Amino acid sequence: MALSRRKLMLMGLGAGAVVGVPAVRHLSWGGQNFERAGFSDPLPDAPSGEVRWTNWSGIQTSTPQQIFVPKTDEGLAEHIANTTGQIRPVGSGHSFTGLVPTEDVIVDLGRMNGIRDYDLDKKIVTVGAGTRLRVLAKELSKLGLGLKNMPDVDVQTLGGSFNTATHGAGLTLTAIHDYVIGFKMVTAEGDILTVTEESNSDLFAAGKVGLGALGVITEYTLQVESAFKLHKRLSIMPVEDILDMTLDAAQTHYGFEWFYLPGTGQGAVLSYDRTDEPIRRQAVNKDEEIEMMMGLKEARDKLGWAPSIRRRVINKALPKGVIEDQIDESWRLLSTTRPIKFNEMEYHIPIEHAKDAMREVIKRLDARKEIFFPIEIRFVAQDTAWLSPFNHGPSISIAVHAYHDEDYDYLFTDFEPYYKKLNGRPHWGKLHSLGAKELRALYPRFNDFNALRRSLDPNGRFLNAHLEKIFLDEKSV
Ligand SMILES: Cc1cc2nc3c(=O)[nH]c(=O)nc-3n(C[C@H](O)[C@H](O)[C@H](O)COP(=O)(O)OP(=O)(O)OC[C@H]3O[C@@H](n4cnc5c(N)ncnc54)[C@H](O)[C@@H]3O)c2cc1C
């Protein structure tokens, strides 16, 4: 997106923009501190003899006694059977919630990766659970195969993304755990289970989105597709136009999502359509996203106190209309990189509330003048996993972000209470405050999941503080 700091300066972010506005307001805003309390980057080393683990955004940390990196199912099973204490599986650490931290043992599936078997006729592949999505997508493409959809980044592992119900964008496209047709799991007792719908329908429905609370999954069998191409378009449009067309566009396009640029009245719309036309690549400058984000941040820093001037300045600098238009293999277009770190809350809300929810969230966002990170709005189809946030029907997913070293209290004070009123369900990997009581009310199979979890892991070895809050209350202990 070609909005740069330089362009903003040219459009008046400098001294010219503030003429005629009371200096006192400017000065008091200039004194605002957006820093997150306790933020320190880089984090200190772990005490001697221990290792330090941190998630991608830096808000989850722990100093486990060991990060165990198994090579085989048997090696992992033996390790679990012969040790005591907590065990938490980890993928690529891209969750914002405290799903992984433990002071005991983190199990990293990084060495259990790659395609192990495939059937080209049935389009079925068996893959190590530590495989990253990008690696899988690339390997599939060599076989003439592809994933139906992908999230907006592709560095996550299969184990990590399936276990939190990671999703892409598309009203007719389910979250990616729905491609699972079987998996292998090592349990707290050190058993190695092979699970399919036919062999164990309950564990199959629970284990697809299991938060790493049922056991360590070492291998997945997936239903994939023939490789296909997509036509991607990215346009900048006034938010009122986007709100008018969103629900229709979500139904018409293969994939559809949009971002609102806080305080601007403008949004960026992304659509994806399947095509057989030849590949037509457009060079995209990877530094542009950093430039744009820094431009939006600077506009916030300097003009956050004067919303109408901030809006005018950014609007002048923003390009309008279609700014990206290309055709490529699906996996090359569906995921990008996120070079700027952030923290995030995303709730999945029943689609019938979509219109009201989009307007209300934008209103709340613009009322918080310090927010400059774009929000992301997507649609996801229904599936049947017991803890899938999408098992009640099609959903709109709304994600609000905060710059990584800044406060994000507003996610909990200004947005989460509203989502709760709409029976929204949180993304398991993104910030939320819900515990067992609230989750039980949201998920019809919550008690069944918990009973299965207890039967597989009676001593709670796969629980940490975050998961205790999710699974344990007076009704479940
Ligand atoms: C920049 C960025 C972009 C993102 N984009 C999207 C997006 O587009 N859509 C979306 O839905 N989400 C998105 N997310 C969220 C992310 O996809 C999820 O949090 C996902 O779980 C991260 O995968 P991971 O491999 O890093 O797993 P981790 O965060 O390491 O682990 C996640 C959970 O899976 C469990 N787990 C990991 N491996 C296994 C295993 N082998 N067996 C059992 N349990 C296991 C862990 O114990 C933990 O509970 C994004 C996050 C970031 C930071």
C-alpha cells in the first residue's frame, strides 16, 4: 500500500497541518505515553541452566527446564511416560494467549515435519505436525496439489494452527483444521493413538481444535485440493462504500476481507477469485507495509488530538482505487508477511450481527484516538469440531490490533464486552479474558471436551495456568 511517511509529510503532517488549532490540545497530546507497562525488548536471558521461551509478539514468556525436540513418536511417548510435570506443545509461537508457557517442559515439533505420504488420486497427504504451512503449501504445489485456503501469514505449524482454529478469509471456506481427516496423538500416559472419524469419532471431533490440551499431535492426514490459481485485487475505498458492499462481496468472491484504517474513513479491500488465466505477477515492495504502518503511527503521534486534520492529511496521502491486481498460484497470494509486531484480539461473531458489529467496532475504534493499526474483517464458514468457534454457523471475524510495545487495555475495555453481548467467541490463539463458565455457555460440547480431556490426562499434565482458567472451574474439577 503506497502510503509512506514521506508522502504524509508532503501532504501536511509537518507544521502546516497544525495551523489554527489550539496549541494547548496539541501539547497535551504530545505528552501522551502509549508505551505498554513493563515492555522491555530484548527480554533478559533465562537463569543459568534454563532456557527462555517467548511468543512472536513478546507478551508470553517462560523459562522451561527443557525444550524437548522429539524425532519420533516413540521417543516422545517414552519421554512423556518417564517424566512428571507439565508438558506444553509448541508450534511457531504465533499465539498471543498463554497457551504455551510452562516452567517444566515445552515440546517443539520442529523436527517432525514434511510430507510423509500422499495419494494423488484421492488428494490425501500425511504430514508431520511440526510442518509450517508455507513449507506444506510449497511441497503440495510440486505435487500439483494445494490447500483450499490459508491464513494471512503462513509461518505457523499445522499442529499450532489447527489447535487454535486458525482460519483464512471466505464465507464459503472453513477454517483450516477442517481439512484434517486423521491424526496421530501421544497422550499423557505415553500411548500413541491413531485417530480418524471411523476409529474414534469423539476424539476426532475434539482433537481437531484441542488447544494442545488433549495430547501432542505428531502427524496429520489431510484432504487437499488440486493446485489452483487466484486473481487477487487490493483496493482503497471509502469505508461507507465498503460497508454497503461487504456482505454481497463476501458471498460473491472465493475469498474476501477488508481492513479499516483507523481515523481515516478509508478501508483496504482484498478479494480473491479462482481463475485459469495465465500468471500475471505484480512486484510488491515488502518495505511498503512498514512505511505505511509507520506513516499511520506518525499521523497518530502528531495529529491524534485533532481527528479531522489527521483524517484529511492521511486521506490526501492515500492512493485510491485498485493498487494491486495479480494472478498467481493460490498459496503465493493468500498469505503475506507481517513485518511489524503487534498484539491482537479477534472475536468470531454470528453472521447475523455482521452489519451492526462492523459499524459499532469502527465507531469504538475511532473514539480511541490512539489506535492506528488497521483492523481486519473476515468471514468464515461453519465446521463441526467441538471447540471450533465456527461450529454454530457462518461467522464474521473482527480483529483489533495494538502496536507491540504499546498498551492494549482497550481491547478488553472497549471491544470485548461488546463482542460478548453478541455471543462472540474468541480466537483461541488471540487475546481474550474468558474462563470455563463463559466458554461452557458458548460451546454446546464444552463439557464433553472437558470429560474427554480428563479421561486422557487425569493428572492435568497438559494444563498450564491459562488452560486451567479455560477448563477448570467448580463444575469441572
Ligand atoms: C502475525 C500473525 C498472523 C496471524 N494470522 C492469523 C490468521 O490469518 N488467521 C488466524 O486464524 N490466526 C492467525 N494468527 C494466529 C495464529 O495462527 C495462531 O495463534 C496459531 O495457533 C499459531 O500457530 P503456531 O504454530 O505458532 O502455534 P503455537 O502458537 O506455538 O501453539 C498454538 C497452540 O497449539 C498447540 N500445539 C502446537 N503444536 C501442537 C501439536 N503438535 N500437538 C498439539 N498441540 C499443539 C499449542 O500447545 C498451543 O496450544 C496469526 C498470528 C500472528 C502472530
